[in-house]
Amino acid sequence: MENKVQDIRARFVDEWGALGSAWGINRSMASLHARLLVSSEPMSMDDLMEELSLSRGNTSTNLRDLVSWGLVRQVVVRGERKQFFVAEKDPWKVFVTILRERLHREIDPAVDTLGRIAQASEGLPGKEGQELHRVVKGLHGFLLPLRAMAHRVVGAESKILSAISRVL
Amino acid sequence: MENKVQDIRARFVDEWGALGSAWGINRSMASLHARLLVSSEPMSMDDLMEELSLSRGNTSTNLRDLVSWGLVRQVVVRGERKQFFVAEKDPWKVFVTILRERLHREIDPAVDTLGRIAQASEGLPGKEGQELHRVVKGLHGFLLPLRAMAHRVVGAESKILSAISRVL
DNA sequence: CCATACTTTCAATATATTCTGAAAGAACGG
DNA sequence: CCGTTCTTTCAGAATATATTGAAAGTATGG
């Protein structure tokens, strides 16, 4: 029971890694993000790779991705030549950032393609052709407003949540 | 351009597979689901494995999973000894079913653990201990109502969407 | 019951994803 | 400039995930 902070922090890092996988974020990236989230100071690549036992290459790549997602930013530490990193800590911003990324990369193109298929299947012959069109059109018609809602959430303030909560 | 229905249907099956991956559903399972979604008739395991070029074992396992999720159900076809399968076609039900499954399997346990970590980190010493507690508590406090909202959506009627849409 | 039709299971295999580490590249201080 | 420190890249290795296929298991009609 020597260093309790380190133990509990490690538990958090692991748990965040598990949550991350559910969001399409790999373990290294999620661990790095988690560790930075609960740090009271900026950390360098060496700090992180040592504490999390990751290779230099892996650490470098995933930090870069975190920065490009906007979940982490680089900061300058006076008198240090290395880069230091700090995580965005506002849960709403973290949530919105991840949501935006996934909409952009995965959902948007799929929904668009679905729309094209709905069009292409217009007026196909036979029971089979008609069912194809009917279902694809239905799915597209369902997903389109859902996506629009998600985009509005991404652009909104965090208080939108309590507004939604009220109608539920 | 021989059989247009088959071509377009194949496009849809592939696209649904891609969307499925974004939701933690593997390609075989997503393909089977997609093919059944746009079928005007119940299909047997043999129908499916042949059309989608999947092995028997794979088809069997993934159909069973789809049934256990509640996305597909078995039906009896008169005069046939084989099992036949039919997909739930209402987009709202499909959406809610997948959401429920993921909440249950991935989100709920992670959020619970986060809550326990928030508790365990109460009153830790030092700047580091305090930051750990502060951030974990903040994340948990953010995710908890979000999860509650998701659970309410899962239990609601599809018209809840237009109600939410109104406040966005 | 038996023969046959059908389904499930699971060890082996194939595929996809992630991670490592060393070499190449960049930036900095003097 | 030059030596040093720091960062990135990327081919190969390791790991994780998905798929196959054949054997074992189960149900059905006769």
C-alpha cells in the first residue's frame, strides 16, 4: 500500500482504456489520454512512455493522433527542450470532440452511400426489388435526421444536455 | 448489367457491414443482418451462407448472436425442416436494440467502475491526488446523466426523436 | 429406432490491428 | 556548422479478432 495515488491512477488509466475501445480508440491512445487527463502537470513523451510502458514509436504516433483529434495539446515548458503535453479536461469538450470525429470518419460517409443506394434502388422490379428499396429508403430516412441531430449536438453548448434531459 | 437487384443489394450489404463495424458488430454478423433486412422472404442458413460466401460455422454462430440480440428471429416455413430467419425491419427497433446491447455490455460496467474510482480517490494527498479525484469525479458526473438519458431512449417510443429534435 | 437432414462446436488457420525498436530526420544550443 | 537531444517513420514482430471446416451433436420423418 505504498503509493496509493499511483495505484488508483493506474486503475483509472486501465478503465478509460476499456471505455476507449468501445469508442474506436486503441489502448495506447486511450491510456495516454487517460494519464494526461488526471495529470496536474504537463508531461513529456519520456514521462508517458516510461509510466505506461509503451515504446517510443507508439507513444509518438498516438500522441500525434490525440493532438490531431484535439483531445491533447502541446505546451512549452520553460527551460525544457522537449515537448510537453496537456489534455483537454472539460468532459463536454472531450465528448463532443470524439463524437465529431466519429461522425466525420464513419457515420457521414456511410449514410451518404445509403442515400445513393436508396436512389439507385428506386423502381427495381419484383417483390425483391421493391423490398430492397423500401427498407433502404426507410433506414436512410431514419438515419438522416439522427445524424443531423448529432451534428447539432456537436455544435452546441453543454447545457443542451439538460434541455434534452427535460424532454426525456 | 444482368441482375440489377442483386448488384444493388450487394452494395447495401457491404455498406451495412461498414456501418456495423462502427458499432462493434463484425462483418459476418452485419452482412447477415443486412441481407435479411432487405429480404422479402425468410431465408435459411444455406441460402445465406451461399449468397454471402460464409462458412457454415460462421453463419451458424452469427445468426445465433443476431437472434440473441433480438435483431433477427427464427420462423417456421411450412413443409420445410430447416430453420428460417427474418430480420426486424423497423429502423427504430433496430437502433434501440443495438443501443441497449452496447449500453449493457460496454458502457454500464465502465461507468460503474469509474464511480468506484471516484470514490476511492476521495481525499488523496498532494496536488496529484487531488487532480486525480477532481477529474475522475467530473467525468463520472458527466457520464452518469448521459447514460441515464440513453437508458430512457432505449425504453421510449420512436416519436421521442422528434421531441428531442425540437429542443435542438 | 434407424437413416438422414440439419445444426453447433471448436481447434486450427487466416486476417486485421497494434506495437516495437532501430534508423533516419529535425531542431536546438553553443 | 557541429554535436547532441529529441522526434518521427516504418518494416517486422506480436497480439487480437474473425473465419473455416470437419467432427460431434441433435432433431425429424418414416
